[in-house]
Amino acid sequence: MSKLPQDERDTLLSDLSQMGSRGRAEFERDDTFRRTFFPVAEHVRAFDPDVVLIVGERGSGKSELFRAVVKEKLLDSILRTAPGSHLSRVGSKNTQWLEGYPLGREFPDARGLQRYVRAHKEDPEALPNLWFAFLFRILRGHLLSSNIQNASALLSRSGGEVDEIVDEFRKAKNLPLVLLDQLDARLEKAGDWIFVSYDELDVLGGYEWDTMVRAIQGLVSFWASYTRRWSRIRAKLFLRTDLFRRHWQQLGADLSKLAANRAEVSWSDRNLYGMLVKRIANTSDALREYCQHSRVTFDPDAELGLIPQLVKAEDARPLIDRMVSQFMGADIKKGSTFRWLLSHVRDGNDQAMPRALVRLIEEAAQLEREVPRATHNRLLAPTSLRRALDKVSLEHVLQVNTHELPWLPGVAGRLKGQGVPMKRREAENALSRDFDRSWSQDNDEIRPPVERPVDLVDYLVEIGVFRSRSDGRIDVPDLFLAGLGMTRKGGVARR
């Protein structure tokens, strides 16, 4: 292997540290998203018209799928590059994708939704009617103008006027249903489809857990009924795995109907490495050549860029070994780098997600730029990866604090400085401190979604923040360890 010139190494590290979106699809620039998006054959089923519910863990790429199809119009490219797909009946020419949620100014804010839910707790039709009314408004551009004059009051309201919108919907009686039935019939005759996608449902109602659950329940109830009625107006509901599991019974028989044919967004090791290699290779010409010289083969695609051809995860090992080293130290005793990368970004459910893996490489490259540690022709030193892991953990906890688990700062505050593994009773005692007080510095009303410390430990295990060991003790995966301000007790082998 010829020596890597320093200026070339500096260029590669600079490109590697700026692979795009800091691991988050919602921050990806429009001009780079297509070349960084990795189509996963197993995810294609989410686009089957008969699949309404799409379930995935936090950070699994549900939002990326949503953006790829709805905003970037990449369905044809995804179907083309996903072998074994049988979805020839759908495509960009006969398919329109609309956003059902989030809608920005076209939907009530968290406080407005909270007030509406509280005021109509005893009315089982209140929330299905809300979603029906807003669906009608979303589809207004596809209705015949001559038929919607009688619904002008419903369509002209501001999106924040939730009570007024639902009142106008009720006053319209059967008109919205009749017009959507007619739209569905026209779509069927033309061979066309309209898909309405609902993403980020875990932030419905802001920080109020009950509002979110009830709003999702109303959405599920509505589409469980009308999926059977309409053949060409279809829904896609993106739901976090933990919400799906925990509220299966609370969401009732309607969820069971949709769940029977759900799609799961999950990541195998092969697809995780495929995603990482694709992102690296499409970041710059220099990194593309670096990957190609590491015995990784690619198929070029006009829209999606270079797509790595990995038959198995091990096909990415030559690139990882060249970039870092074969081992995380002098020899195999320190562990295989190829295995270390995924094992240290897994949560307590043994799930590794794309976001954390991308950020681990980005941050390690930045550390190498600031303080070079790699030797020979390597780009990254094992010590840089280990240091980067703490930064990734801090970011990961911050992200789920602000977006998905707003009560997690309270967990961190009660566990800060604690070492793991720890006895379950110790975890329960630590979490019981000031249990009835706020679990966030920014909002005094934020509480965990359970009422007892013992249940909170169970819930943290369920969502992968904690891991229950075979001896009954509680461990915390490295993905959350530094972010929660906790430490690992020395000399303890991970299980």
C-alpha cells in the first residue's frame, strides 16, 4: 500500500467529517439527499397500497422514507434499485403523495390540540372527525371545483381553528364523504393513486402524553374504517415501535386491523454498512476513489448516485480495515473494528440505527483533523472513535430529549454520576427522587408516561435506554451512557 500524502489525507478527513446532515435526514440539503439516501429492499413494502401502518424504532429512517417519496419523488428510483419488488402498479406517473401530518400552519398547534382533546374526551367521534375534516382540506385541490362551493366555510378556515373546522365539517353532513367517494372513483377509473402520509406522530400534542395517544387513536380509528371504503385514496401512518407496542391494547381493535399488514422499518448489519458506504462514496470524488480502492463495488444510478453492492455485511470490512484498522488496538484482544462500530451504537434492544453510525464516523474524522492520531495510511485512529462515541451519546440523548422523550433530562438528572451495571433496586431508588416534580428544566408540566419508578425502569428497558442483564442488574448501552452522565464500572464484560 503506497503512502497516503498528508494533503490527500486532510482532504479525505475534511470530506468525511461533513458527510451531509450530521446523521439526520430532516437536515439533509436538497442537493445531496438523493445521493446519500440508501434504498433498502426490505423497506419497499412500506409503499404497497395495502400497507397503511409503517413501524420503526427511533432513528430507523421513517422520516427519511417519508422525505424520499413525498418530497423528493424518488419512488421510481427506489423500486428500480430494490430487487424482488412487485409494486409495479404504483409509480410516480400515476401516484401523488400528500402530507397529512405535519402540516405546519394548516394544523392546530400543540395547545390548540390539547384543548380540543380535553374538551371532547367523552365524544368517541371527535378525533376521527378532526382527521376526516383535515383530510378533506388536504384533498381540496383534487376535488371538482363545481362540487365544493357548499363546503367553502370548511375549506376557508385557518388551520389553527380546530373547533371551527370540525363544527363546519359536521354542518356539511354527508358532503365531504360524497365528494371523497367521487374522487376515489375517478382515481380508480384513471388508474391513479393518492397517498396521504402521516409522520412525526410522536409530537402530536407537544409534551402532553395523553393528547398524543388520543390523537393517534383517532387517526387509527378513522383510517381503519375508510381504508376498506376507498381503494385509491390510501394512507401511510409512520409510528414509533415503542408507541405501537405499548399502546396496542389502548388503541384497540382498529390498530390490530392495520397492524396485521404492517411494514417494519428495520436495519440489518448489511444494510447499515451499505448505507454508510453509500454516504461516504457519494460525498466527494476523493472519497469515491478511496472506497473503490478498498475493493467495494458500486452500481451507478442516475438519481441515487453510487449504490454499493454488498452481498453481506462483511463485504464492507476491507474499507473499514483500511480506514481505521483491523483491530481497536494492537491486536484482536481489543476487538474487531468492523464489529465494534455497530456494537457501540446499538441501544438496549440490540438495534443499531443509521443516524448514530454516521455521526460516529463524522465526529471521529473531525477529532482526527484537530488532533491527528491515526498511524500509517489510516484515516481514523481507534482512540478517535472511542472519543467520538461520547459526543455521539451526548447528541443522541439531546435529540431524543427535545423531540421524542422530553422527560429524559429528568432521568439523566437523577442518574448522573451513577455507575453501571447497577442493581435494579438502585435504579428504582434513584429514579424515585422527586418523582412527582418536573422532569425537564424547560417545562414544569413534563412527566414520564408512567406513574411509578418501577414502571419507569421497565419502560426504559422497553425502549432501549436501559438493558436488563441476565443476572437481573440494569446496564446502559454506550449509545446512552455519556449522554445520561453515567459511567461504566471497570472490569465488567458486556453481555
